[in-house]
Amino acid sequence: MAVRKVIRAGDSRLKAKNKQISSIKSAKTQKLIKDLISAMHKVELIGIAAPQIGENWMVFITEPRKTKARKGAKEITDKIRVYINPKFVFKSKEESIIWEGCGSIGELFGPVSRPKEVQIEATDEKGKKFTLRADGLLARVIQHEMDHLAGVEFIQKVTDYNKIMVQENYKKYVRNSPLQKKNSKITKIEYKNL
């Protein structure tokens, strides 16, 4: 089976309204989840939302882990998580800057300020509702993917456009910087079934 292609900025499906999923256990929804995971792995992303493969549904996946762009240190990794019909229930007032990239943007990375900690409610791939509170890179990926569901790309939120750089220079100058490491560290993952 062919892996779905990650669509790029400028494709109207990235800006289209995304629909709630009503039949979570349906073959169509389960196939969409599998397609998202395989596309995320193929392109070496740490998160992906349905619009990025041209499907306008309210679902995304996170899996902070080692990729070509990101180191896989234990303190910034997490397992695969599926979020269906997600909504935020908390965002901290305190923000942090983490350099972000995106499979739909290409090789560019830039600094983005977002809430340091978030809590989200969603349903998983088995139809179980849950709440997840997290910080660090996991909170960052959740917010990045939630933006995709709202038709927003990270490039719209870059704090300083003079600091945008290609992946090669991100890996050379930013990835191992003290600030990037400190703000990416995951110190909180509180998961609860609802």
C-alpha cells in the first residue's frame, strides 16, 4: 500500500474547515489513522494532522522521537498518541520559545512562542475519551497540530522572521542550544481516561 503524500503550503485543503469525526471505529476512520502514522514516519515528522494528507477531519497524531531534524533524547520523546475531535481545556499563561519545522512547509525552521503547558481533551483510536496535560515538546507538537486543524501554519506564528533558517542550519546552530533543549524537555505528561 502506498504511503500518503504530505501536502505543502498553498494547497487549499490546509486552510479548509475540518469536520468532527462521528464514527471513530469505522474502517474509514481507522484507515485514516493508519495513513497518518505511516505518512508521519515516512517523512520523519513528530506529529501530523489529517489536513496534511488532504483529509479535512478533526484528528492528529503525536510522537516526539528521534528524526533527521530532532534528537531522540529520552526527556523529549513520547509514544504515539491519537487525538480525535480534540479541544483545549487549559493553556498556561507562561510561554516558551521552541524552534519549529513542518512537513507541509518544507526545510524551514523558525522560533515560535506558545504556552509552555497545555491540557487537551480528545478521543483515542479505540473510542475512549481522555484528557492529557503536558509541557515541553509534547505540548508544542499538540499546539502545532491543533493549529493545522484550524488552518494555521507555524510560519504564521514565527516570532522573528530574521531567524528563519533551513534544516541544515537549524541542526548546526539551534537543535543543541541550551534554550531549545531546556524548552523541549518534557517534565509533565498527565493522562487520564474520562
